[in-house]
Amino acid sequence: MTTGKRAGEDAGQQAAVAGTSAAHEAAEATAPDDPQELKREIERTREQLGETVEELVAKTDVKSRAQAKATELSGVVKAKVGQAQQKAAQGAHSVRGQLAGPTATAQTRVSAAAAPVWEATPQPVREAVTKGASTAKQRRVPLTAGAAGLLLACYLIARRRRRHH
């Protein structure tokens, strides 16, 4: 197996040498006689060689290529997230628009049904209800936390009773 590899490597080296010598012979055959033209040809060759080296370096720089790809993918993901947010906002706006009419109708019906009850309620009870509602609006967080605690306590008691029975 080693001799097969070496034979392949030798053949590849010989082809490279042959290609180089063929290019060298072709360059000599078309080499300009004018020294200025020769200098320009050398400069063009150097520029081409520099560009080729830069391309090879860029291809072998895995870290930079990975970073470029990550940046590209990040841009794509950000664009898709933006599109999804816009769609969600449009959907929410549409749902709000659809619910606005029925909600207003329901509020009107409830108000119409509650008006006679409110009128029949004694004045001190109305004042107490109004004051309680105002306090509840001002202290939503503590009330919510207290309600959650009360629900948790009830759940735990019910669970304990089920275990003992």
C-alpha cells in the first residue's frame, strides 16, 4: 500500500514539474525583448500570484469562514424573528378588532341588566361596594398574591384530605 501511495505522489510531483517546466518554456517563448515590457509582465505575474495566494489563504482560514457564516445565519434568523413579530402583532390587532364589537355589546347588556339591581341596592351598600372596588384596583398585586395563596392553601388541604380518606 505504501508503494502505491508513493507511486501516486511521484506521478503527481512529476506532473507538477512537467506543468511548471511547460509553463516556464511557454513564458520563455513569449518573453518580450523590451526590458520595460518584461518588467510589466513580471509585475502582472506578481499581482496574479498575490491574488492567488490571498484566495488560498482565505479558503484555508476556517475560523474566519465560520464567523462569516455565523454572521450570515444570524442575520437570517433576526430577519425571520422580525417577520414573526410583525405577523404576531398583526394577528393580535386583528383579534382585538374582532373582539371589540362583541365585548362592547356584552358590556352594554351587563350594564343594562345590572342597572335595576344597582338602583334597588341601598345607598350604604353601594358606597361600600364602590369603596371596595376602588381599593381593589389600587392594590391589585397584593390582592392577587393573597388570592393565589388562598387557592394554594385550599388545594393543599383538599389533597391532604384525599390522602387520609
